[in-house]
Amino acid sequence: MRDAWVTLSVGVTTTQSHKRKRTGQMKKVRFWGLDVHAETIAVAVAEAEGEVRSLGIVPNREESVRKLVKKLGPAEQLRACYEAGPTGYVLYWQLTALGVKCDVVAPTLVPVKAGERVKTDRRDATKLARSHRAGDLTSCMTTSALSTPFLG
């Protein structure tokens, strides 16, 4: 009977420490909102719990995106999103190649507050980061749809 108690006790301790590690990792997740244009990207970050802040504007170049991921990484703890538009999926491919989970969202499905009329790149990026963290965005494509060639 005593051996059974010791085994049970060890199992509970292991499970509890595993939960603590997993919870600790989730606190470090950073949600990016990106307002993408042909030449620039406005970047905002929403921490898992806490503030949402604008990080400014970076050039829409591969090396700038790589430096941003390195600065805010590790990549597996980053979640990025941007609105679908004329820039296509180049940024999506760059981010996923670097290990960042990325969603391309439908612009018409981004929640808008009543009376919200002033639009700036910084505000749009901040709103995307906040909405992404809250789970309020709808992706307009799936990863599997992009990984297979168009057969039509």
C-alpha cells in the first residue's frame, strides 16, 4: 500500500510541474499585428497578458523582417497576422520560413468599433495585434491551401 502512495505522489508532482512549464511558455507568446504596404510594414505587439504597443515602421524587405523576428523571438513564441491585400502572401512565406506562425486575415472580417473613423497604419497594426490576441480574427486562407499548387 505504501508503494502505491509514493507512485501516485510522484505522478501528481510530475503533472503539476509540466502544467507550470506549459503555462510559463504561454505567457511569453507575442501577438503581432502588421499593417503591410508595398514599401513599409507598421508593426504592433500584444503581449499575452498586458500591454499592446506600436513598435514603429520597418521597410518591407526580407532582411528587415528577419531582424524583427530575431529581436522579438524566439520564433516559435510569435504569432503574426496581417490583412490580405495587394501585397499577396510574400510576407506569410517569409515569416513561416523563419518559424513564425502567421495568419492572413480577411479585411472585411476585422472587428470595427462604432464611430471608429480615424485610420492610421499604427492604429491598424495595434488593432490587429489586439484582435489576434483575443482570437477575434478570421483567416481568409488555410496553410494547406497555400502549400498545394493551384490546379484550376
